[in-house]
Amino acid sequence: MGLDIGGSKLACVEGTQDAHILQRAELPTQGASPFRQSIPAICGLVESQLKEARRAGRSVVALSVSVGGPLRIKEGVLVDPPHLPGWHGAHLKRELSECFPGLPVYIEHDGNAGALAEFHFGAGKLRPNLQHLVFLTFGTGLGAGIVVHGQIVHGATDTAGEVGHWRLSPDGPEAYGKCGSWEALASGAGLRQLALQRFPHKWNRTTQVSELIEAMVSNDPDALTIAAEAGEWMGRGIALLIDVLNPELIVLGSLAVVLGDRVLGAARRIIAKEALSVAATACEIVPAVLGRRIGDVASLMAALTDPAFLSRLQTMNPP
């Protein structure tokens, strides 16, 4: 069973070892509300999926979670994710383990989970010799998963990939506690803040990110202006990633799948100007190959890439 916990919605899926999704349900995350108020609904959603699996004669053997950070991955503690302000300090793994004592619980940062999903089941599946990949969540918030020599990079404190914290501008919208942070300029929340600043007569504080995205998909001229501006900031950040990490592939999730070149066109133009030429030429930039399935597959990856769990699966299903 997988949980994909985003800033606006939470999805629960049942999936197989080869990432085939068998069932799916979702509910609003309510990330601004206290975590204690949210956990009963989350456990209820998982329980309903477990019952459906049992009715179909299937046995669920783990609970795998993809959630935005910063977090302490092994402990499953959310530190202070900016898109889940009511969940700071939440002991997610402990609470889920208490709800489902028969299931081992595995937690992974959503950027890392997305990178692993694309590496094993998406872009990497189409490129058998791929070694170096960066995944950008590009959803409500902005985080990265970094694959180097085929392995995910966690860092000393599990905060490798928290690129949304980078300050790209001395001013601008605020996110991650900083005005001008990359997340404030190139994320779902960032798109909304840019729209409020640039076109206050058209969009206000009651405007939902989904409304703005719909306007972009409908090619509303003002909305496309915002998409292009966010794309330029996306390009500036990606240029830094290219110079530092020299990846073969950068994959963008969620909003890039929906908006495509409305954002990526501007990003690629900036990258061509700002990134080291030899590194930029070697790096392909694409929306998630898994498309709208990226969050569902990512939710399974904490378990599917855990060596102890994979060893357990082998004993349960010998060749």
C-alpha cells in the first residue's frame, strides 16, 4: 500500500512489486490543520483500501509513504515541511505503525521517491544505461531527488535535494522562509504568488492554484505570462543543478506533465544561456515519463527500494 502525501491532496494506492496500480483513492491533505486532526482520516483511507484488497483475495505486505520534507527519513519524522505547516514535528511513521501494527512502514522524501520511480519504472526504463538523474517534484512545493551512479543521495541529514530553499532572487514571493527562494518562484504555490503580484486585478488570495493551472492550459495570455516567468526561474535553478551535478537527465513531475512547454520552453532557453555548455548539451530535460502516475508509483518506492523489504519479498516469493 502506498501513500502519496502532497500539500493539497493525499492519495492511497495499492500496487504490485512491478508498480502496477490495482486501486486508488484520495482525500484533501488539510496540511494547515494539526497533524493529530488528520491522522484518523488517513488511517481510515488506508483501512478501506486494505479491506478492498482482502475482498479481492490479495495480501498487503507493507505500507510505503512518499511525503515532502525536510524529514528524518529513518525515523519517519516530518521536521518542518513548508507545504504542511500543521504537520511540523509529526511522527508519521510511528502513528501509521500504531494504526497498522501488522504492516512494516517505510518513509521516503517525495523528491527521492519520484527520482526512484522515474529511474526504475519511467525514464530509466527507457534508458538502460542511465546513471545520473535529477527529479524535481514541481507540485505544490519544489524539491529534488538526486540519483548518482544509480543510487539515491540522502546526504548527512536526509536533506540532500532541498533545492526549494535556494534563494534565486534578493526579493520576490516568499516560501521556505525566504523571499525569492526557488520554491516561491517555481512551484504551484509560487505560480499563485506570482499571479497575485503581477495581476492582482485578475487573481486574489481566494484563487486556487488549480484555477490558475486551468487558465494556463486554456492559454489565457496573462496566465501564460506567469507560466513563462516561472519557467525562467525554473531554468535558472536547473542551470545550477546542471553545473553542480552534471546529470544525464532532469525529470520534472506534476505541473510539468500538465503544462509542458508553457513552462519548459522558457526554462530551456534560460538553461542554454546560463548552464555550462558541455554539461547542458549532455543533459535532457523532460516531464515525468510516468506522467500523471508519477505520484502513485513514487508512493511505493520507499518499500520497493528498501534492501530488507526486498529480501523479505524474495523469501515470500522464492524463484
